[in-house]
Amino acid sequence: GAGVSQSPSNKVTEKGKDVELRCDPISGHTALYWYRQSLGQGLEFLIYFQGNSAPDKSGLPSDRFSAERTGGSVSTLTIQRTQQEDSAVYLCASSLVSASGNNEQFFGPGTRLTVL
Amino acid sequence: AQSVTQPDIHITVSEGASLELRCNYSYGATPYLFWYVQSPGQGLQLLLKYFSGDTLVQGIKGFEAEFKRSQSSFNLRKPSVHWSDAAEYFCAVVGYNQGGKLIFGQGTELSVKP
């Protein structure tokens, strides 16, 4: 596939459970981003990976949120002890080297998370 | 802190009419500016971007945008709207050397009347 893929497309979970969301970036893209889209907060940045550098976690809303990127490719966003306010669409994007910011980000279709 | 404001939450235009979606940003220097479109059930697609140079940029699907430094604006325009343009439009900014983290506006939902 040529684009960014995310799985699952939909996830329904119960409050208090842990969830893992997966992102497969475009091959060769060294930068990977997670964003969250919710009714109340709009589109907000969560975390950013660039090559082998330490990730920029400045957008993570709490310590229940974490992410890793294995082998510089696939990324997993983990939410522990989910809360109802975590319900949102989680979007992943990738781009070429982006330290300066002037590279297009390609977005995946998102994972819709519903916490009951 | 950087911010982006899209003053219009919802706009309705007639098919064939012209369109302008407003975007204002707050940033100390010239940022990188983007417009994305999100159709129902679809991911975000880049319409156009401004990094430097000519302040009028052309994008896909017949859209264009003009960067006006004096007004801190980057408004999106299209001369003649098609029904398929109905979607949500997001303006976004990235600060120089901010690692590409996009700061989005609240979005403008566009409806097209037949």
C-alpha cells in the first residue's frame, strides 16, 4: 500500500481497559506523528517521532498515554485505563525529514475509539 | 504560542458560487501554512501549502490561497464550488524548526446547495 494505514479502524472498549492503536507509515518516511480529533478539542497534536531521536511527547494529555516506534517504522499508541474523555478519532501521519517543518504530512484514515 | 483561528464554523454556498474560507494565525515569524480537507469518513488530504516565495499558492481541486503577512491571514478560495467540495476544511500552521507539529484551526464545515 502506498499510504499510511491504521488499525483497527474502530475500537470500542470499556472504561478502565487498555487499548493499543497501530500505525504503518509510508515506507521511507522518517517522521511519524499522532494527532487526536475530538468534538470538544478539535485536532490536536499528541506525539512526534523523527528517526532515532527521542520522541517529542509534549502533546500527550496524561501519563496514561504512551507511544513507541519500532525499527523506525510501525508505531503503536497505547492508552492505559481508558476514560470516556479519551473517545476520539486518533490520526497518524508520516512525512519525510521534518526538522524544519516544511514537509507534507500524509494522514491515515484514523482509528475511532469509543470508551463506554 | 502559535495558534490558528478559523472564524467561520459553518458556511453554506450555492453550487457554482465562489468560496472564501478565512484563516488567521498567530506566530512571531513567517510560519509554514497549510490547508487540509476532510470529507465524511475520510482522512485529511492536503489541498495546498505555503512555505515562502509567491504569496498566492495554487492547490489541488481548483483551490488557491493567499498569504497576507500584514493581516496574518491565509484565506482559501475557489472561484466556482462543486457539490463534491462539501467537506470540512482545516487551516494549519507549523513553526520553523518545530519538528513539523501541525497546529490546526477549529475547522470550517462547508455545505453546498444545489
